[in-house]
Amino acid sequence: MSKKKKGATAPADMQKCEAFLHRILYRVKLPKKEMKALKEDFLRLFALYTEKGLSEAEIEERVGADILGDFYRPASPYLWYPLDSAAKVYPLSMTHTKQTMFRVSAYMKEAVEPAILQVALLSVLKRFPLFATTIKRGVFWHYFDAVRTRFSVQPEKNPPCSSIFLGGNRTPCFQVLYYKNRISLEIFHVLTDGTGAMTFLKSLVKEYLRLLGHNVAENLPSLSEPPHEEETENAFLRAEKQKKGTGFLQPMALQPGKGIKKRKEARILHYIMPTDKLISAAKREDATVTTFLTSCIIKAVQDTAEMAGDKERISVQVPVNMRRFYPSQSLRNFSLYAVISTPYGMRDRAEILGETKKQLEEQTTPESLARMMHSANQMATSPLVKILPLGLKGYVLKKVYGVLGESTLSATLSNLGNMTEDFGEHVRFFDFVLGRTSKQNIKCTLVSYKETAVLTVTDALYESRFQESMAKSLSDAAVPFYIEGVAR
């Protein structure tokens, strides 16, 4: 007698299963192949719930008839989104197989259930329609076109922040991956910034845990509410017109590891530490966490560089979340940045810290940020740039604004701050990874959740002097840590 396949539905349950599918899918209108895949998604979920001993009433309570809503129907041909002011430059340097990528991840207490994660993704997208888009090429600018398809989660196989193939008409600008106990959202920066991506990830994790039977993070957007119009706004247009912008052009910066052999694939290391110890270390130096870590990064670049002259500059880019200054629900890009620049000859970290603090304060005043927002808007609305065909825009923007060149930066530090939602004991911590680029060898990120802060360093160098210097600075500041990660 042949054995029953794991997850298969018994004949006695077929009638219940068919009724279950009808409740969920009767409003779905997708191509036949996708309808079949969608049915299989919910069949796997039904079989998993049955295997776990859930009653029909319990299954119906978790997977209500409105879990997909009316979302999975052909999108209106008139439903599209222009790119925000900051995003317009990203597609100009992309190819079908190369984009500016980043990743946010949640580390669960238990191994991920792929069947439940798949349905959670299908459910969440109706609340965040901006993510259900594909990027297309217009005459003058790229734009987002709405797509309705079966979005799927995938097991993680490639190195973090690998590019997405964008050659298809229905390919989204993100992917959801899972590996052991980790859920990751990898995303093309043209779609959103770290804040928008983390909002989507946390909502996905919340829905995943709800489908597992856990009600958590009540302060996140409700999936039963319709999307808010403000979530898709180009918030940069809130800036008042200025007489003069700041411009984006920066001088060339010292590149850490110049002359050192580079790795084919990036090394990603996570420095995991107590949040309170990190905050205390910064307070002892009368600094914010961002200021403290930026000074550590500048010192580490100093220690990594070889035979640099005292006239060479070290420049660290520090993204600034503009929602702090212009309250907005926008889930699109709404970040600008400060660039902290010090001479190579400045060796003392206390002196570096003082200069970092001074420059960050100067560059993050409302007046300074308003001028930068004006410059970002000018880039998109300049009469000369607007009338240029898309193929010429990248060349012109490189020459006029210098925004596409990473040679002006030695490193980056992006701090997403503290995740205030409560996922109970189901989430251990979050991390945030900036993808490798061809010209910038060091990228650093920070995110904290409850008692755990995760500083992530992505680098492309075989040598480890940068990591050793960062470890020494943390140890000297009495911040305990341990390191996770692999050098692929």
C-alpha cells in the first residue's frame, strides 16, 4: 500500500477544502497558471493547519474570506506612480541585472514556516499597493506600473542584496526570502528607503505571526484598512522653495583599502551588542549613537588606508530620515544625507568625534535640510533636465550634480533607529544590510530592537583592518559585542 504524501488532503476533507478555497479565491481573477499556484498556496496552508490539529472554525478565524480582498484582479491601466524626487537617479545607473539593493531582516525565535510566510505576503500586499509594481521606462523618466500577480517567497540561495532581474513586464522591485529562522526583504532603493522597507517587513512579520496564532505589534498599520493616500506621496515636494539649493557635488574621498585585493563577493559581519550599553557609551562622550559610530568609522578608515597624504579627505555619508523634520506617512524614499569630512591626518578619535558632532549639527538644521530638499526637487523639475530624453539624463546628472558617483564617499553609516513595535518573544532582533557597490568598499548600518542593537559592516576587502579598528573602538568604549556573519 502506498504511503500518503505528507501534507496531502484526505478524501474526507476534500469537501471542506473546496469550500475553504472557494471562500478565499472567489473574487480572484488571475491567469490560469497563477490561479493554480494560488490554490496550491492555500492548500498547503490548509494541510499544515490540519496537521497541527486546528479545527475548521479555528482555520476560518485565521484565514478569513477577506484575506486577499479584491486585490488580485487586473490592475487599471491608469494606475501608475511617478518616481519620488530622490529615486529618479537610481534607475539611470541600473541595468536589467544590476541595481542599488538593500536588505532588512527579522530573526525569528523558531524556524520559518514557508507555507505560512507565502500566504502572509499575499495578504500584506493589498495594504501596500506601491510594492505591487514594476519599474518601466518612459520617454523622459522611469515610472512604477501596477501589477497584479502571485507574488512568491523564495528560499535564500544567493549572496545578500543580489540584484533582481528586471527584464520582465511583471517583475517586482523586491523579493521576500527565508533561511532557517530569518525572514528577509531585499529591495531596489528606487522603490523606498529603509523606513518604508522596514514598515513593510514588520507588517509582513506581524501577519505571519497572526497566521501562526499570535497577535502582536498592534501599533502597525491594520491590513483591514484601505491604503492611505499619503503613503505614496512624493514627500520631497513639501519643501518650500529656496533661493538657493545646497548642490550635491562633493570632492573625491579617500577610499579605504585602495590597492588591496577585493573580494568577488562581499563580506557581511554583524556586531551584536546590548542597546543600553551602546547608548551609554555615546552619552559618556556627550554624543548621539550616530555621532559616536560615525567617529569610529572615520577612525577605522584612517587605520585601513595605506600611504594617504594629509591633504586627502575621509568622507562618511550619513542618511537623514526627513520624516523627523517633515512628519509624513510616506512609504517612499524620504531621506537625504549629511557628509562628514575630515582630513586623513586627524588621528585622535576625540578630535574626530568633536568634528563629527559639529558637522552633523550644521548639516541637519531645518534650514540646511530644506536647501537640500530644494536641490533634490530642482534635479527633477529643472526645465533642461525635464525635456532631455531618458537616455541623456544620466550623463547630464552626473556632470551637473555629481549624485551618481560614489568616489566622493569613503564609507556610509545608515542608522534606522529603534524598532518600537512589540513582537513578544517571537522576534529575536532585526538587521539591515546595504548592498555592495563597485566604488564604495565600506557600508555600515545600525538597527535596534528591544535590548539588542545590530551594527552591520559590509565590505569588499580581503584584509580585516577596518573590522579590527571598529572592534577596538567598541571595546575601548566598554560596549560588549559578539560577531555573527560569513565571509562569502
